[in-house]
Amino acid sequence: MDAKINNELQLDDFLNVTTVAIAWSNRRTQRVEYVNPAFVDMFGYTLEDVRDSNVWLTNFYPDEHFLHNVFLPWREQEDKRQDQGLPATQLELQVCCKDKRSRYVRLRYKLIGDKRLIHFVDITDYWVTSQRLKLRSEMLDMVVKGSSLPEMLHAIVKKVQDEIPESFCSVLLLDETGTRLVIGAAPDMPEFYNNAIHGIEIGAKVGSCGAAAFLNKRVVVEDINTHENWQAYLPLTREAGVAACWSQPVRALSGEVIGTFAIYHTKPATPSEKDIELIHFASNVASIAIENRRSHQALQQRAFYDHLTGLANRGYFLEQAESAIEAAIVNRHSLAMIMMDVDFFKEVNDQYGHKVGDMVLQALSSACEEELRSDDIIGRMGGEEFAVILSNTPQPQVLEIAERLRSRLASLNMVSDDQMSITFTVSLGVAYAKPDDEYSVDALLIKSDKALYKAKEAGRNCVVLEAF
């Protein structure tokens, strides 16, 4: 009898001091009969919280699909295995703590009579590390596959939300002006909220993200309802049901702010050290995605667009022209090509210098983009020569557009660095093809170039048409 009491005391001592979370339940009644201090420390639940098996299972495993399709079948199979004398197996799973945070544990139990002696090993740190490595790998894979920036940012947001249940995350991007934030990815934030903050101007007192972008530092707002940065937006945040927002700047390698990563909560919340580590990690991964997309766009810009004017270069313009011809043939509509050349451009360069010559070409490009329609195609063919494609446009309207371009460019008045007034004119040659005409890109180029030559011969600063 004394030996039994002594053994029980030794067991109690062991269970009370071990750092392993331990519980035992009654196999017959399914009631939890004991949890040790390490269990309370790890999960926050006391014995009274989990004594009822329904409460235990519902709170611990809030994912009903996992509970009924993974955990309970595994437990039933494990009981059968151990009844047959087979060794115990283990299950890795996510559990919900009393404070609603998740832990990832390795669970194993041993049948002793009608008791299940259960122990839990916390593998949260290992799981988080493996998930973050997996996310980095997925990002690299998406980069290689050429995934869009929204797709990559969406994946990052979802992974972070998995680590902090009941949180909502967003990535905002700094626009080209560097003064406003636009939505990059916020898949689980209400649409009305995203619409309201899209394009918001940054500032030291503008919410969490606006302030983080403006100050280039992390801004943690634990309670939106009482923080000065959010007072102007309380009707919006209350409708959206958010009460805390932690925002981290997303920085380029240069240190320049290119966006923000935010974690929202539905209740006031103070970030832990692990939360800070997570938001810092998320902002770094978002930076990789954004900078990669920027690099890709820069390469595209160099490959397809003229560096001086920003217009399509010769190769890309001809590629677009081929597509326009195919569409015109299929849809049986007309097509026109305008070839445009700056008059006496060499004299401009000789008299004022190449810097002014570049200004002339840039001013011409900007004016043409303003005058042309959104579906018209314009490119720089080389030097001072430009070309335009007009699809499905009647011949009189084509001539009207060409004349409008000529007139607009002739009216431009630029001022050089030494305050000299500079004007210029252009000559335009138009090739016009009707739906039944047979033509190609080369034929359009030859025809419009011939018309341009005639415009030069006619005295320049005029429009000449050549039809097929």
C-alpha cells in the first residue's frame, strides 16, 4: 500500500514538473480527467475548460472537417491498434488555444486500462519555419512561371493568415507618385473597405499603413477606436469590423518604401515577438515579389519600348501592326497607317543641340498620345520618324486625325535652356486600305512612306494620302 502511494506521489511530481503537456481522458466516458501545468501553460485551458469532451473537441479542433474526417478516425484506429498490442503512432495537427492562437503539435497517447495518457509536443516553431521556407520556394516558383504580382501577393497574404487565425492581411503598393497607396492584395478584407482606401494619400497620421509608408517604420495600432491616426476612419473600420492594425513598410533593397504589409484583428490586439517576426518576414517576401515584378516590367520596357519617348519601338510596333491587320481581315474593316517625320530635324539638332532635339521628340510623342484614341497604335520607327495605325476608321476621319496631329504639333512652342523659343512642323504620309484590299505590313510601310515623300516634295508641314 505504501509503495502504491509512493508511486502515485512520484507520478504526480513528474507530471507537475515536466515541460511536456500531458492529459488523460477516460476512454469509456470520453471525459478529460486530468491536465498537467505544462498543458495549461501551452494551451491556456484548465481542466474545467476541457473536462466535457464535446467542449474539448470543439474548442481544440475548430476545423470540423479535420475533426470528423482526420482526428476521430485516427483515434478510433489507434485504439484498435493498441488493443492488438501494436505500438502507438502519432499525429501532427493544428490546435486552437484558449486565446484563439494556433499551435502545431505532435500528439501521441498510450492506452492504460480505460485511460488514454496523452502527451503533446509543441512543433509550432518547426512548422512555422517549414511553412516560411515553403512560401519562399513557392514565390521563386511563381517568379519562374511568370505569375502576376496580384497572384504572388495573394499567396503571401493567405500564408500569413494561416499563421494567425482570425486575422486579415493586406499588401498595399506605393503608386508611381510615391504619395498614395493602392491595393496590391487584400482577399479577405471587405470590398467596400478596399475601395475606400485604394488611392489613399500617405501621411504621419493616416491610419497604420499610410503612416508606416510615410514614416518608413513599423506602426502598431493596438486599438483603432482610441488611436488618433484612425479617428477620421472609425465609421469605415466599424463597418468592416476591424479593431487593430499592425503595419510594416515593404522596402526595396535600396531601403526605399514600395508598399506596406498589414495585419488586422477584429478585437484590440498587442503583437507578440513572434507576431513582429512574422510581419517582418511577410514584408520581406512581399518585397521580393514586388521587386521581381518591377525588374520584369523594366526588362519589358527596354525590350518593347523606346527609351526616349516611351512609345513602342520599331519591332514592337510592327508586331502590333501585324495583329491589327489580322483583326482587320477577320472583321472585314479598314486599316490606315500614318507615317510622320519631323521637318528639318537635322537643323534643329545642329542649331540647338541634341538635348533640344530630344525635347522635340518627347513633346511630339506626348502630344500624339493626347490626340490619338486609346486603341490607336503609335511607335517610334527610328530617329525622327514615327508611325500610327488606325483601325476601322473611315478615310475622311483618318485624314481629319492626321491633319489634327499636324496642326497640334505645329502649334507647340518650347523654350530651350537658354530661353530660345523652338517650334517645329511634321510631314505626314497616309496609306489607306479598304476591307477588300490585299495588303501587308510591308505594303503599308511602302505606301505610307511614298505618301510621306510626296508630302515632303509638296513643301512639308502637310498631309498626303495614298490609297491601295
